[in-house]
Amino acid sequence: MSNPPALPLLKARDLHKTYRMGGQPLHVLRGVDLTVAGGEWLAVLGASGSGKSTLLHLLGGLDRPEEGDVAYHGENIFDYGNGKLDRYRNTQVGFVFQFYHLLPEFTALENVVMAAQISSSLLSWPGRRKAARQRAGELLASLGLGDRLRHRPNKLSGGERQRVAIARALINQPALLLADEPTGNLDADTGRQILEVFAGLHRQGQTIVMVTHDERIAAAADRRLRLEKGRLALGAASGVN
Amino acid sequence: MYKLLIILRYLRRKLTPMFAVLAVTLCTAMVIIVISIMGGFLENMRHAAQTLEGDVIIQGDMTGFPHYQELITQIEKMPKVKAAAATINSYGLLNLEDGLHTVEIMGIDPEAMDKVVGFRQTLFWTPEKIRESLDRHAPPADASDIAKRNYQLQREFLEKLNLADMAMKLQAPPEWSPRPRNDSEQPDATREVKPAPAIVPGIHVGGSNIRDEKGQYDFHNNRTISSAATLTVVPVTKSGGLLEPAARKLIVVNEFKSGLYAIDANRVYVPLGLLQEMLRMDAHADVDPETGATTGKMNPGRVTGIVVKGVPGTDVNALRDGIYQQVKTFVSSHPDTLIYRVETWEEKHSTFLGAVLKEKFLVTILFSFISIVAIVMIAVIFYMIVLEKTRDIGILRAIGASWPGIMSIFLGYGLAVGIVGAGLGFALAAAIVKNINAIQDFLTRFFGLTIWNPEVYYFDQIPSQMNPVEVTVILIVAVIASVLGAIVPAILAARMNPVEALRYE
């Protein structure tokens, strides 16, 4: 008797998404199917405007498709109620954006802790506060920002900001890290350093989906797919699911 | 928890919310100041009216009612009554040094009246007031010795005078009283000078008292005190017919100031007995109108009203009802006592007090409309804040914040702006209300601006009184208004598409 096949971590099926640009519909995703296995590092390549970010937003539950679904551990996230979808984004997914998207009024440490704070109520937070701050401090230190905890984003370099954003994405120990052009706004050296951070996380078993237009960056991933004309095509290495 | 942190941080680190706070502060302060001044004005009016009339007034017609002493004795036995005094209200002509004036005459027994309305306190020229006035006009250091000596003599003389005591007796001192005349109408030095009856006019009866720009009166300008004034009245019969006018020369011994300009410019106080006599309301032998012969009966003295003061803390309406019952019983046993009204001081002055009350209400409504402008301003400022924070909203949604969470951040922000603004507004209003007269003096002295002209308004000082209940309501409304102003921007923020918010430039 054989074991039933293990469920993939994330499975997107027939995703369609249309935007309106200047009154004209722009069909960005035209039936995207994608499977992400636990622990893998997947890169989605595509030209600017190909819908990479849109795909990532759909996988992360930040946007809704017109058609199709995204199954997380076998459950369609778009069947979730608003509260559950918010919790999915907060605890199961971590976003890393090209432009870092840190809150300018808060320090590096506070930006990281914020993601942990969102899932806590006014009453439960005092009990969690110390542990959350400690974990945030450790994460930032492990990313080489131990001496930058109390700096606001405008006092940090691009690479430092992106590392703060990575720490924020990881604070709630999400199953899936979604990175949107994480090196796109950085110089080559700093981009490489960020990529090393991702490689390190991957070695520790972190599942990563990264979208990029840069073949060299995508080369670091286990598997590469190409988004063309609204559909996923085979990339350099692995196959389409 | 994150919402509170964000609210506090946004509030502390941005200039824009400071404008919203400023809008709430100014609006709150403005409404509190206006309400306090109007309230103070009303309260001063009420106080003035109460010091003139007591709590309850028993009113007869112009010909008066008899047996008043008996009625007063009965009323004073009532547990809630502190004191009662008989009065006569009439009208007449007063010939003062500066001309003839129509006046409202009130005949009183000053001691009895003092127990009811604090008559002594309304007397204007006290030794302190005279001293203050003289101090303001002391001759300069380089004045001539004669001027200084004259001033000193005048001062010594005036300081010895006790005008308040004279007014409490309504009797002029012998040295001011006219000397009796002999048969050839010449002053007779051999006859004893009897103290003449006195009169106490309101401070604005006649034109001798002029307020300076600070609202003060100067005694050295006063040409009325110690002068003789002729009072003329026309007695009326019960059937409404007029009798021979009666005129008496009276000496002005003091002036009173109630604070109500209409009273201070028209009323004069004279001894009750004298007015009874002049109006033929004193006790007199009954005359048969047919024969003109006396009937052997005595008609008792009459008055036109009785003023009553309740014990402190008495409900005046309950007191009025009690007195009404007492009067009703009294009238049934004394059919010749015609009393047509028992009313509280507030009822008697309801037209005037009602006007001020309505004015206060109107001003409150007007300022409420201005506050609506403040709400719109807050809405606009908050909309700007939401636009400014659009990307933050996207970030927070991306890391798991819910739309109600985003909405509550902006509503909480509105609440915080409201609380801080209302608090600062209260502090500002309290500081201004407390020092409003000092502020006005400052403006007058340095910029020549007179906001409150004491020559025009009823009171020397800008009246103000912060009512804790009104202030609390204003503060609560200010906070609610801020939250209302934040509602639309908060909804817009909550409904924002997180992906578009993240892309917002």
C-alpha cells in the first residue's frame, strides 16, 4: 500500500486577472497554474508589466482574481472570510517588496515587531511583547542589523532597509516568503548580499517564491518559470505544473 | 494594539494633525468663551434682579392694600421665609440740580429692605469708594501748597461722612437739612434744624455720574450728594381719580447701583412713611364722601407690594406657591386687601431675562454652525492625512492588518485629535475667561481697542462664568465632532485596495 501523495504547500489554478488601463481592459493573467512545494525556492521570471507582481499579490491573498483559486494546504484562500484572509497574510505569508515598504515613522525594530503586533489584541500583547521584541532583535542581528535597531528607515541604506523588510516578513515564521523584485532597487553588490540572505533562508527550509526580471537573480532559485502573455511557461530548469 | 501605537506616533510626528488639533482647540475655546460670557451676563442680570426684588413679590395695584404689617408678620412666620418688607412703587418727577427727571419711586424701610435684598450692599458711595476716587485724583507732587491743603481738607471732610449710614436711615444730617423759615420766609436761626428726609437715587438718575473708560465713577465729579431734590407725586384714588400733586424737598444722601442700567437710571428710594403720606396712603380718618365729615373710623396705611426673601437654598417656585396660599387665606379674611399677583423675581423680569436667555441660545446655535465648519475642516485635513498615509495603509494591509483595523486607526486618530484639541481648547478658554478683563485692559491700553464698553453695557466688567455642565457638554461635542470629521476619511482608508495603496506615489 503506497502513501497518498503529499499536498503541495500552495497550488494556484487557472488564475485570471484583468486591470483597466485608460478605459481598456488589460488581461494580465490568463489562466496561471502553479504549484509550490514546501521548502522549494521558485523564481518567476518576466518582463516589466508581465503580471509577476499581480501573481505574487494573488498568492499572498492581497488581491483577488476574477477566476481561479489559490489552495493553501488544500484550502482555497479566496473562500476565507476577511478575518481569516488577513490572518493568512499575517501569519502564513511574508512579503518582501522591491521598494521595501517600511513605515517611515517607526524604527527598524518597531517595523519588524509591527507584524507580530497586528495579530495580538490589546490584552494579549503585553504577554507577547517581550518575546516578539526579542525575536525581532535576533532576526535583525542575524541579518547584520544588530546596531541599527533604533534607526528609522530614512537613516538606513537600501540594502539595510531590504533586510529590515525581510526580518519583518519572517517575524511570524511564515510558511511562505513572497519576494517581489527584492534586489530590483539595489546595486549589484547589495543585491548579491540580499540574495545570499535568501539562499541562507532556503537552506534552513524556508519556502520562497520570488519574482524578478533578472535572469541572474533567478538563477539562484531551485526552479524557474517564465510569465509570458499572461501564462506561465517553462523557465531554464524545471517544468510547469 | 498596533493601532494605538500608530495613532500616537502619527499624532506626534506630523504637522498636518496639528492643524486639525488647532481647529478643534480654537472652536472649543471660542464656544466656551462665548457661552461663559453670555452665561456670566445672564447670571449677573439674575443676581441684580434678585438683589432688587428679593425672591417673591406680592403685588397690589397702585392704590395699595392695607393690613400689610399683619400679612408680613404671617409670612415671616412661614418656615422657608427669611424676611419680608413692605414697599410702595409709584412714579413721579424729580427735580435734581441738572433738571427734571421722570422717576420710578420706591418707598422703603431701609432696615427691613436690607434684610430682604441686601439694600446696604447696593449703596454706591462707601468710604472705600470715596477714598479710591480721591486717590485717583490726588494733586501731583509739584502742585501748589494751597491745592494740596484743599485736597487734604476735602479728604478729611469726606472721610468723616458716612453716606451709607445716612442712606440706611434715609435721613439727611442736620447740617445738610434746610433751616426752618420764619413767617417772612427767611431762615430762622433760632429754631432747631430737624433732619430732612433723604432720597437715594440710582447712580444714573440725572447726569452727574459718568463712567470713565475703566468703568469707574469719580466722586469729585458728583454734584448730586448733599443737594436738595424736589420730588413730586400725584396721588390716585381707588376709583382712579387724581388728587392734588404733592411735592417734597429731599436731600440726596447716597446713590445706589444695582448693576441693571434700566433700574439705576430710573429708580429712587425714599422713606416708606414719607411716600405713604405724599400718596395719601398713610393711616387716616375715614371721611364720608357725601357729607365730608369724618366717620370716626380709621383707614389703615397702605403699601403697593411686599418683597420676600426665602432662606438660602429655598426653591423660589415652591416658596411662591406657599406664599400664594398664605395670601389667599389672608385675603379671604380681609376682603379690603386687594392683591392681584404673587410672583417670583424671575417671573417679574421674565421678558428681560428671557431675551438674554434667547440671545445665549441663538449665539450657541450660531457657533454650532461654525463648529460644523470645523468638522468639515477636520474631514479635509483627515482626508489629506489618509492620502499622505496611503502607502502605509497598503503596507499594513500587506502584513495582515484588517480593514476594520485600518478604519479604527483613523477613527482613533480623530478621537485623539478631538481629546487633545478639546483639552487645549478648554485650557485656552479657561485662561482667557479668567483674565478677560485684564486682556481687555491690555488691548485698551496698548492698541486703544475697547471690546467691552462699560459706558454702553450694563456691567463695568466683562461678566464671565464657566458652567461645569456646559463646558463638559462642549468638550464632549468637540470630541464627537472630531470623530465625525474622521469618519469619511476613515471609511475611504479602510476601503482602499491594498495593491493600489502600495503602488501609490
